[in-house]
Amino acid sequence: MEYVRAFLAGGLLCAIVQLIIDRGKWTPAGVAGSLVVFGVLLGFGGVYDPFVAWAGAGATMPLCGFGYWLAKGAMVEPRPEGFVETGAAVFRFAGALFAFIVAGSFAAALTCKPKG
């Protein structure tokens, strides 16, 4: 059942985003940036936590989940002082996610042919 909830939640988030891109006047880059900021705001507000507990990877893998993990990284570290220490706390918490993104992007660049 966990897989079904993750599929439904992630699919619903992606469908909503696709509708925003198709029907709205937003660019894909604007929507992507907004999703990360939206995830950070919901993560700091504690609103995204119950959704993550219910949906699992369906809530954490889209871009709003990326923003959620960035917010969690800043909240978990015991009182970082200053901008640099706050950034370090975020990267310590979400470092594995960044490594996965970079490795996956590199593998996709090696295996996919660009249109041209």
C-alpha cells in the first residue's frame, strides 16, 4: 500500500504542475523554482510533515520535496549562527540527495541523445 500512496501522491503533484505549465503563463523554470520555495515554506511551517508521513517518496521526490529537505536541514542543525553555518547545515542534511542528483544527471547526459 505504501507504493500505491507514493504513486498517487507523486502522480497528483506532477499532474498539477503539468497543468500549471500547460494552462498558465509560467515557464517551466519559474514553476520549478516556485516548487522548491513552496516546499521550503511548507517544510518550515510543519505543514508538509504529515503529507510526507502519508505519501513517503511520492512527497519527497518532486521538487517541492527537495525544498522540504532543504528546510529540514536548516531546522535539524542545533542553532547555526550566520549564513555560512546555516548553508553548511542544509548541505550536511541534504548532501546525499545532492549527490544523487548530480550522479543521475551525469548518467543521463552520457546515455541520452539531445534533440537537434
